[in-house]
Amino acid sequence: MAVCCLALSLMPACAYLRGNGDSETAISGNTIIPVTIDGLPNNLEDDARDAVAIRAGEPTSLLDVRRRATQAASALEEYLASEGYFMALVSPDLVEDMVTRPRLDVDIGERFTIASVTLVGTDDLPDDVGNQLGITTDELGIGTWAVTDDIEALERQLVTQLRNSGYAFAESQGIDALASRADKTLDLTYQLVPGPRVRLGELVIPDDLKTEDRAIQILRNWKPGDYYSPEKMETLRTRVRGTDLFDGIGVNVQKTPGTDGLHKVDLQLSEGKRRSIGAGVSVSTSDGVGATASWERRNLTGIGDTIGVEAQIATRASGLTLSYERPNIGRYGRDFMAETGVRAEETDAYDLQGASVSASLSQPFNDHFMVSAGAKVDATRSTDYELRAQGVDDYREQVTLSFPLGATYDTVSKPLDPQAGNRVSLGVEPGVSFGGGEASYTRITSSASTYQKISDRLVAAVRAEAGTFLGDDGVPVDRKFFAGGGGSVRGFEYQSLSPTDADGNIIGGDAMFAATAELRWRKSERWGYVAFVDSGYAARSIDEAFSEMRTSFGLGVRFYPGFGPVRFDIATPLDRREGEDPVQVYVSIGQAF
């Protein structure tokens, strides 16, 4: 005999509250009333206790206790039905006093399985779409247990598959289920309404925007006639959001096609503020104190371009930079960047003042891989201990022409607080310096980092960096490599893990290697904690950098005000030597990497 099984049309019976199943527990002024359950398989006991937990005030009478026992029995039957036990019977024992814990006797019966799955409304679909729906349907599996969550999950998957195949307005009108008590099986019928298969047309942009239409149209990621997919719409949202020009973004596919059979896509936009200012501070016992301030004017000429000014004042380095960025030149993602600025650096290894002008063009090949090429002219006035050791006490004035090339692979979505993904970069900078002779060089840098989410609150992060200098030594000293301090190996003085001359003065190295491993625990919405190990060294060769590598260990605290973490780190050398401080402290904004 076949009967209609109503349980499948239900969502989980109640918003159950978790109880311990053993004793009364006060929660927010209420009491969770436990019950004793007899006749359940061991694998269902924990979830069953959660399902029947009743949160209420103290019972007021014996009738109230019995009413709650009956309520728990109904909730348990609904839970068992959701697990495929459609013939389960739950009987509450008659409670004779207000002290005895109510007991539920369960006659669980046999568990039902899936006998068949039928799709209605899909007869006119193309073969490729029908085959994909068949593959999705097979995931439920004939003969598997009739679990409500799995049955409802298939309904969502079928609708998602239709939408991914171009049926933008696909929906489900529900699931019909016939249960056979004799066979203990379930026949499922999914009522699908695919609607039209949507081919996308033009992108419709609101009137009266300050941004020119061409600067928005270039963000479109389909050709007229391409099939709709949710991924295309989400990519469009991401591109529009990435311009930083709009506060409100909406994407809507018109249900009625045009005379060409294509469906227009309406873009709803609310333009945001065009100006912003920013500020930041950093404090370190090794690097000193620093502060930055920035001003930015977006959409300068209505094509999404940006002009910015950034000033930095710090113990060891100060500077002023003016930048201009023009995005999406000719195609999405092809960006032009120009910068000019002045800087001054005073370190234990060298003193330098400089002014530079640079320009670069970057081009993505896909969502994650990008290459860039540029040119830079840098005028410097510098002196260092290596020069002084050669008897040169005056500053060396040089002009350096370089052509930086770069490639980056990046799948990290949160730059200030990465949770998952990988980032790999390679930079090659050939150049030549003039002033007191001609010196050519090639500077190669590489970096790789990975972020793995171990649990909802725990992230493991690892980074490795390496650099090599090839060419003449008569180049500005900041082209060489230095290690030690907050930007490379915490726990050591700034630039202290670098080559020294015969008198112990720091000089630049021709190679560098550094590695960092962090374990980041987000304890709460506002607070997190970090344990880390840093290693690294700069030397005359990469082999020497590996052999002389120093290591530190540290702990950190992260405060999350809403825009990204503020970090406080304290680190100590593991193999501390004479003259080295026992600890170094760092305070800044954002994760270390």
C-alpha cells in the first residue's frame, strides 16, 4: 500500500535548542527540561536529545509536565522521520509527579530508502543540460537512506544546475514523495520549472552618473548571445565593487527579451564619495616609530582614474609620493600607474636621499595571474660604510635607470587579514647607474606565501622570500639586500642580519633568504592571538644566507576594529648572542604578511 509521506515537505520540525540530556540547565533565565529516551540506536542519541530539548520556565503543574512530554514525543517523531524512519512511534510514559524525568519509549521501525527519482518539467531541455541534471540526480543514489536533508539538498542542486546552464529564472515547485509501507521505500518526484534559457544582451547603465559609460561598459564579462550564469553576474558585481566608485550595486536580468531575443542586464548603482583620507602608525623597538597619511581623489576625469598623495615620517625613512592610476586601458584589468616622489633614509648601513619618477603597465591573464612591466628613473645621493672603508667620505650622486618586470599569482581574497589562498610573486629589475662611472646590475626577488584554514577560528600562514643581486657593486646601496627587523625577521635589530665589514659595520648583501610561519587563532570577533617563527639572513651568496640563517620565536595579539587587524608582536632570538636585545616589540596595522 502506498501513502503520501508528508514529512518530506517539512523543514526540520523546530528551532531546537541544544541541551545536555542529563540535568536541568539554566539558559537566559529559562530551563531546559531533559527527558529519558529508550529504544534509539546509539548513532541517533545525541541529535535526538537536541531535538527534544524543551526550553521553558519551571513547570507549574503535573499537567504542564505531561504536556511537555507529549510535545517532546512529537518533536522526536519529526526528527526520526527526517532521518528516514517514517513509521517510528514515540510514546511518552504517564508522568505521576513533577519530580520524575519524563521518559519516551521509541518503536523505531524500519528505515526507508530511495526507490526512484523522477524529474518533471525537463523533457524539452537540450541533451547536454539533461545529462548534467541526470549526473546531479545520481548523486542522491537509488537505495540510499531517505534522509530529508539530502532530499531537499538535491532540490537546491537541481535548481542551481539549471541556472548554471543558462536558465536564469529556474525554480522548483516542490517535491512529491510516495512512501510504500510494504517495501519501506520512497518514490520522489521533483517539480522543476526551468523557464527560458537566457542569452545575455547589452549592459544597461543608469543615467546621471558622474562616471562615463565607457568606464563601466568595459567591466562587462560576456559577449552578446552568451548564456546566463550566476558566476557571470557575480563576477560583474566583483568588478564593479573593485573600482571603489560605488556604494550600492545591483544586478538584474530582464525577464522579457528584446526583439533580438537577448535579455538586457540592468545595473543599479549608487556612487560613493570620491575623496578619502587615511592614516596609520607603527612602533617598533628595532625599526623605530613611523606614521603615514594619505589623500585620494577617485574618478578624477570620470573614467575611474585616481590620483593620490602619501606622506611617511619615520625614524629610519621618510618620503612623499604622488601617484596616478588609470584602470582598464583598452580591456578590463590593464592598468597604468605613474609615480613620482622624494625619500630620505637613515639606517645603520647607509644614508640616502632620492627623487624618482616611474611608470608601469600591468596586464592580467586571468582572475589570479598578472604580469607587469615598467621603467624608472631614480636620482640618489648616498653614502655607506663600504664607501667609507674605501676612503670615500663624501656622498655619491647617481642616476639609475631601471626596467622592473613582475609576475604575480594571487588567490588571496582578504589582503589585510588573509584566511585562505596562495600568493606567489617574481620580480626582475635590470638597470644601469651613472655617476662616477657606469654600473649595470640585475636584481631578482621572489616571494611565496600560503594560507590554510585549519578550522573556523584557526589559520596557518607560511611565507618564504629570496633575493639575488647580479652585477657591479657601484650602484646605489638600497639595491642591495638587508635582513632583520619587523619587515623580515622579527626579534632582531633592523638590518642586523646582514653582512658586515672588518670593523663590524653593516653592508649590503648580494643575496637574502627569509621564511616565516604563523599560527593565527581568532578567539572572538574583536580579539585574536598569533604564535610565529621567523628565520632569515642577508649574505654575499644564497648559500651563505642559508648557512648563516638566524631564527626567532614570538607571540602576538590582534585587535579587530572592523577594517583589519591591529597587531602587537613580541619576539626573541632563539640563539641570542652577546649584544643582542632579549626581545623586540612591534605595533602596526594588518597582519605581518
